[in-house]
Amino acid sequence: MVLFNDPAVYEFVRGPLASLAFMVCGLGFVFQIIRFRLLTKNADWPSAGYPDTRPQLLLRQPHTFRLRLMYAFIGVKSTAIGRQPVMTLVSFVFHGCLFFAPLLLVGHNILLNESFGVSLFSLSEKTCDRMTVLFMACVLFFLMRRLFLARVRAISSFYDYLVLALAFMPFLTGFLAYHQIYNYRTIIILHMFSGELMIMALPYTKLMHAIYFFFMRFVLPGESSFKRGKRVWNT
Amino acid sequence: MSASKTVVDVPAVQARLKKRAGRNKLALTLCAHCSMCADSCFLYRSKGKDPEYMPSHKVINTVGRLYKKKGRVTIQDLEEMREIAFKRCVLCMRCYCPLGLNIPEMIGFARSVCRSQGVYPDYEK
């Protein structure tokens, strides 16, 4: 691990490689947005024949309180949290920690301030540490699920485990670095490197669901979309 | 159930794949392999939760296989896909994907590829 102790490696990973990672990610985001626009077109609702008959509009009448209550109950029961509550909750916690822990970490905000003179507010170190542990527990849950549930194992390949490891490594190395387990310089270089790898991979692997989730839910029409959708797929 | 053809018209299959490559490849990449679509398929639930009836499994092994082989499929490949696309799915559109992927559309596409090569269930028999 002599390589990871070299100050030059640290400077490279902290500086140019980080810039490269964000550029590659940014370009990827732009590519995906352009790709989405090319694959879709503006929805022309009268010709598409989609009248707005959403039940929540029809049922928003005082005398149908019971029906609305039933719909709400059936609605929740038929959603992801109704059918698979554990997986949905773990996924929710996982994504929350994935997004907020690095963003509101005091160490990251100090680096941002040093580099650009700006930073976000920070959560306490203890809170972020707990979020990291929670995140790692969620990853363990996903790993166990992928290994031991037959239906998930049936569609899993090396690629799925690799992407999971890609998301896991920045948090593991960050945890080790914060608690100064093993050689700090080595671990922090690995932390930055693994984080940069994940950022670069984001728009080019299945992690691009980070971008497309919002397109699917807010821009395209569908049963779980909010509103009717402004764009539809090209035929 | 027998195919009238013995040789696949690979360029024709490739042309079909190319026409819908944008959307299909996007869907195949976006699929997180989470298997949350499984419970929404009544066939999966009624067939003893056999993973082969999972919507994602059906898509990966039909459309995914077509693109993985770049359209260079054999009649045997199409016959295997026929079993999946025609017998393991009824296009009831009940399947739910948390990412909003249109699974029945892709199964329908797989069916169209099989049908274009004369590989489909013989409902007359």
C-alpha cells in the first residue's frame, strides 16, 4: 500500500481526478437528458385520448367520504409500501442516507469551502456517522436479499454485485477514515477514489435511475406518475 | 407448436431491434433488478412464485437476450423466447415497476420479433 501513502497520489485524487469525476458525471447527465428528449415527444393529449378521469378528482365530493376512505386504504395497500413494506422502507432509508450523508457532512463542506468558498449547512459528525452505519446496514440487507431470495437471485449477475459494491465502498472507507481505522492516508485516498468512481459511473450504469426516476414520475404519464405527464415516448 | 421457418432472417430481426433500440436499451439498462415487479404478476403468484414468471425475468430473457446477441438468434432461441413471451405472459398489464418501466410493451415487442420469424403458438391446434 506504498502507492496510497504517496502525497502525490493524494494530491492527484483530491484535485484533478475529482474534477475529472464531476466532469464525466456532468457530461453523462447532459447526455441522458438529451437522450430522453430524443426518445420522447410532447404529449398532445386530445389526440392521445387521455381524459383526466383520475378517481381522486371524481371522488372529491363530500357525500363520497366512505368511498374516498376505501380508495385511500386500497390505494396504500396496493402500493409498494403496502405490498413490500420492509424493502420499500429500507430502500427509502438507503437513498436518504446515500444522498444526505455525503452532502451534509462537515468534512465535505470544509473541503468545499476551501476549494470554492461556498458550503452547505452540516449535520453533526455523530449524526452522519450513524447515517453511514445505517446505510451500510441497508447495503447488507440488499446483499442478503440478492443472495438468498430466489426471485432476486434469478435476475442477478456480477454487474449487480459490482454496482452495489460501487455504492458501498465510499461509505465503508469514509467510516474507516473517520474512525481512523488502519492507516488514515491510505484509507482517505481509497475513500476519495471509490467516491469518484461511483460519481463517474452514475450516469452510465443502472445508477442512472437517479436521473430517470424523476423523468418517469414527473414527466412521463404512467400509473404511478404525478399528474398526466408532459411528454410521451416516440412511437 | 412448430415454426414454419428453420432459419432466422437475422437482418430483419436486427432491423426491428434497431428501430426500438433507444427505448429498449434504456429500459434494459435502467432495470435495477430489484424484483419488486414480481408480486404484481398474477401468474407469478399463482405458479408457486416461480422466478421464471417474474416480469423482469421475462424481459431479461427475451428482449435482453435479443440485444445481447445483437439479433443473431437461432430458431431455437426464438422458440425459447416464444415460451416466455406467449405462455408466461398474457399482457394483462398488471405489472408494476418502481422505476416506471413499461414491461408489457417490451414483452409485446419480443412477441413481434418472434412472430416476424414465424415463431408463435399455433392456436389452431
